[in-house]
Amino acid sequence: MKAEAKPNGCSGSLVFAYYGPEDPDWFVLRSCSTACEFKGEAVEMLQRGDREWELTSAGFVENPSDVERLKRQIEKAAMFRLPL
């Protein structure tokens, strides 16, 4: 599978919050620079599927006040961070 090319200068990170074995949701904070197609911060909620974690359109938050509230919680419970 060929990786998608990212715009020149695009950078950012994904911060994955800790989740427990029984948790149905896994929260991810996405931060992207102004050079990216998606700019700014958003929170994505992955839901536990039959075999793996799944992303649904209902699990996407980009309202700044909601993102800021969730961002604080995700960063407190950060499990790992991946650079983009």
C-alpha cells in the first residue's frame, strides 16, 4: 500500500489517551500545522469493533471549546504520541 503524500511543511501529532480493557471508546487528539490539509486540533473517538478499533464520522469533534475540554483530559491520560 502506497503512503499518501503530505503537503510540504505539514507537521503535527496524534496523542492517544490511555484506555482500559473494557472501555468502548479510545480518544485521540490530532494537532496539525497550518501547512496541512487539515489545520488545527480535533479529537477523534475510535470505537471498539468486533476485531479492532474503528473510526466513525460520529466520533469526530472539531468545535474549539469541546476540543479544548477534551484535550486537557487526553493529555493527562496520554498513553503515547505519534508525530505526523
